[in-house]
Amino acid sequence: MRPTGQLHLGHLVGALENWVALQDEFQNYHLIADYHALTTDPDSRSLEANSFEMVVDWLAAGIDPARSPMFRQSQVKQHSELHLIFSMLITTARLERNPSLKEQVRDLELETVAYGHLGYPVLQAADILLYRGEVVPVGEDQLPHIEITRELARRFNAQYGEVFPAPEGRVTKFPRLPGLDGKKMSKSLGNSILLSDSAEEIAKKMRTAVTDPQKVRRNDPGRPDVCLVFSYHHKFNPGEVAEIRKGCESGQLGCVDCKLRCAAKIVEATAPIRERRADYASKPDEVRAILREGEARARVVASETMDRVHQVMHLG
């Protein structure tokens, strides 16, 4: 995950819940993609602070550092070396066809694309395959990148010798939670609920959420399937979905009351995360020690992989 600062509900639903659950099934590695952050913004001054905030959110969400090392991409130099090797095995034409890149260029309104941005999936492939990853938990928008990773693994193995598995992408049941305005949830767009938000802030933000445009007054019948707030109920209030639907469609449940009920459920569901987050945020030295330990563990595995790469490539 790119270090962009504090995380929001979209990260929780689209990634973190999946990561936490997978700790019981796999040996997980959690990468702070600080090099990737430079592909769209070369200003690196906020990377350290943003990385710290993101690790605090990871820990608060339930990532166990004893089982799942967390580390910065820039502090494990083998990422860069494997990226360079992989870049020899893919064409620019293949990278230009990547639909995720086209989407980013459109959303960010970029007039030009940096060399590093074009090669983003190649570095991502190195991030995954350096730890010989078999399963990659991602949002559905990242699946095209995983396919490039699979292609590079097969191409390297065919060219030099068997080193890498061809990993599978695993998408969560709720891969995308839209922002409060119906667009992609993003802190920069001001449409997100942060994991660190208080109960009061969550209620205040939920009041701004868009609803069915045809339901103007309280007694107007609504269409829950086109309402953003109803999609939040599905995630955070599943036990009352049938009741919410009935009240909305009949006009008995007004949008304000619906939002307040949803906000209360979000507050309840995220309370343990807020408590853990406050605890870790008050212990910055402990968080940094967790990061250093994760980086040391990552380097061991990365070195083993690159030793094998050098062997099959006859490099040194």
C-alpha cells in the first residue's frame, strides 16, 4: 500500500479486513510502497510521516507484527534490483495497455506519464515475487497488475530457470466502498471516513452522504439499491438491511434517520480500531521498532530469493 497518511473505511473494507483474516492462513508480508508513491508525486518530504501513520492504522486494524512483518520498500534494496531485471522482460507496449494505468492518468488528469509510472506494475511484480508470493490480496482495480506479475514470473522461469510462482489475486467480498459523494473514496477528495475519526466526526460526515435523488422529502418512497447509504448498511449493519429497505421503499424511514442509524453502526464497528490506534499512536518508538524488525526479516527472505535469481542467471 502506498503511504498516503491516515487510512479510511475504503482501505479497511477493500484491504485491511482481508489482510487480517489471511494471517491465519498464510505467512504474510506487508509492504509500505514508498517508491511507488513517487510515481505520481516526486515530493518525498511527507513519506516518513505518512508511513508511520499508515503502520499505526495497520496495527490498529489487527495486523500482528509477530506473524506479519511490515517494512518500507526503500529499505529493502533487493526490490530495486529485481525490478531492473524484470524490466528487461516486458515491452512498453504491454505496459501501455494496462487499464489501471489508463484509469490513473484519467483520474489524476496527467498530461505526461513518468517512466517510473509506466513501469509501476513491474516494480509491483518485484515486490510480490521477491517474497515468492502465492496469493495477493488486492482491490479489483489491481487485478490487471497481478496478471502482469504472473506473466513476468512465467517469462523469467522460462528464460532462466524456475524461481517464482505465478501468484493469484484474491479480491474481498466488499472490494470497493464508495466515498460519501459516490466517487472513489479518497482523503484528498474529502469524501472519506478515516479510521481515526471520532464518533462525532463520523456522524457529521455521514450527514453529507449522497442519497437517492428522487427521495426529496421524508415520506417519499426511496430506491435503496441506488442509495450510497444503503450500501454502507450492507457492510456495517447487515442485520437491519431488510428493515432499512422496507422503511426506505415505503417512505416511513427518512434519509436523516437512515444516516444516523448507519453512522451509529459504523462507530460501533470501528470502536476497537480507534482504541488500538490511539494506544499505538502514543508509543511512536514502539511502532518504529516494529518497522525496523519487519525490515530486517524482509531482507533475509529477499536475499535468499536474489541468491537464487543470481544462480539461475549465472550472475556472480
